[in-house]
Amino acid sequence: MLRIVRAEDIPAKAQLVNWLAVAKVANHERYSSTLLSEFETSPMNIEEVKPVFTDRMEDGRIILRDNFIKIFERYPEVLTFGEDTGNIGGVNQSLEGLQEQFGEIRVSDTGIRENTIIGQGIGMALRGLRPIAEIQYLDYLLYCIQVMSDDLSTLQYRTKGGQKAPLIIRTRGHRLEGIWHSGSPMGMIINAVRGMHVCVPRNLTDAAGFYNTLLRGDDPALVIEPLNGYRTKEKMPANLGEFTTALGVPEIVTEGSDITVVSYGSTCNIAEQAVKQLLEVDIAVELIDVKTLLPFDINHMITESLETTNRLLIVDEDVPGGASAYILDEILVKQKGYYHLDAEPVTLSAKAHRPAYGTDGDYFSKPSADDIFDAVYSIMNEADEDKYPAIY
């Protein structure tokens, strides 16, 4: 009817438009609500508490381990399980000594069966426990993505908030040296698990903060710890178990006015190396760590950066068209970032295959600091050939 009377100015048309607006709200409630928690206990409502750093430097795994100790002391309903989680305290020792301290029921080993690890986590979460199910490596989510997609991420939506399973899935990934241990299928994951939060911290202090945030909330989530962070030195926070990392709030790692570079996880750390090299050729990069892919930059911080730099590079360790396509859609379409661009946006991803074996395999399969330098320099060369003459 609105199409038929589109050129007419009659009271009935306005009434019909108003009716349609009300109907759209009602139909959202009927068919599309409660994908995520709509209660006050949503982790999106958890107030951010910054870590208070001491001068003491520790391996990232120690920060994570000591934070888990505080979590287990604070929440008697928390338990964790997975392959090598219990007896040896995890393959990266971030649960070292916790089974001895808290017992085999709360910190336990499982068999090699990712699908049932998630299944038992869902059952525990439905019954009021707060399980942290560990999947040893990010690649192994392939073995349980079906139950994450069909059962966990959709539970709240299917029951309109009547049932909840706030399971936290813990894994690690991105930059390891092996074909079956260093994939980053992020596009697959974020498009299969809408209804969960997906956290991609670049260091283990942020990872610890995510666990603190999520345990105060009531949504399921996936936390992907950076594999190169366990032996990287970080400042030890004094308020372990208390500080929180906000969901959907990026961090400006370095400020700059020439170009905005967006990344996450381990690759963001590699981008930080490239930023230092680019300063030597008079290119100031604004490097932004998105921290979470679901949700993504809820305050549109990236578009605010583009208002200054007018140039965009997305660096991603997924295959071409994976998470980089999602990030591009979020920035250009949802945030209207294209209004501020003076150059075409560029995506730099991994190669379209599993990473080749070894250190050189990682270098040639995924974005390196050299790749990031070259991509940024090429964009700046196009903007000013005299100031940035072609290297190649």
C-alpha cells in the first residue's frame, strides 16, 4: 500500500507508516531478540577496571596463572578442564599448580575429544556452574565448531532468554610453527558463533581481564590467547582478579596522523614492530588493537581515527576474505568510515593456504613486519611520491 500511495500526501499514509514502525519493533522482539543477554548481568554492562601495574616484570603465563588463582578463590562454581589442563597445568603452564591447589574436580584433564569438551561445558553451565572449557589450540575448534554454532551460541536466542549457558571457551593460537597448529580460521569462527563474544587479546594481561569480565556476566564467550605471549614479559598487575577488559572497546596502541592500521592478537604485536620501522621514514601510524571481534568497536573509535588519517590498512592472519572482510564491513559500512578515506582501503591477510612449516613458513605464510611496512609505504607513496619514493 505504501508503494501505491508513495506520491500522495494523505493522513492514512502517515498512520500506516507509524503502524509499520511499531510492527517492526514488535517483530524484532518476536523473531530476533536475545541473541545476547539483555539483562543487567550482560558482560557489556560490566564496568571497566584498569589494571594497576607494579614494577615487577613476569612472563605473561604467570600473570594469567596468578589471575586464575584469584578467580578460583573468588568463584567456587568455576572449574576448568581440557587436554593437559589438569596434571601438567596446561601446555603453556598457565594453570601450573592449580590442580594441586584446588583439586582434580575443579581442574581436570579430558581425553582428546573437543566436541564433548564443549558439550560437557554446556551442560555444566546450564546447571549454574561456571565452566572454562579449554581447547588446546585454535585449529582444534574445527572439531567442535558445530556444537558451538548449533547449541551454544544459539541457546539464548532459541529460548528467548529462558535458558543460558555462559560457558567460557579458552584456547590459544595464531603464530605457531606447524601446519595443524598455526591456522587462524577467524572468519569461519565469527560467522558461525553469533550469540557469543569473541575476544582476541594481544597480551595475557588483556586476556586475564577478559576472564574477569566474562565471569561477572552471563553470556558465552571464546577467548583466544596469543601463543607468543606466554614467555613475553609484562608488568604484573597489583589488582589480579579485579581488573576487567571491556568488550567492544579497542585500544590505540600508537598514535599517528598518516594512516590507521587495524589489527588484533599476535599480528598486532608484529604490526607494532613495523610501526617503529615506519617512523624511521617519517610515517606516523595510528595502530589500533580491536581486542574483540564480537562485539566490534562499539564506540566507532576506528572511524574517529580515519577522520584524522584518511587512510586504512587492515592486517589479519586469516585467509584472504576472512576476518578482514568482516572488519572492512564493520568500518566502511556500519561505521560509514568510507566518508573519510582519501585512498582505497587495503587488507593484508595470510596466504590462502595453511601456514607452511617452521619459522620461515610463518614468515612467508602470514603478514610479517616487512609485509606491513611495505603495505603502509605503498599507500603513502601513492599519496606523495616525492616524499615517499618507490622502494621497488
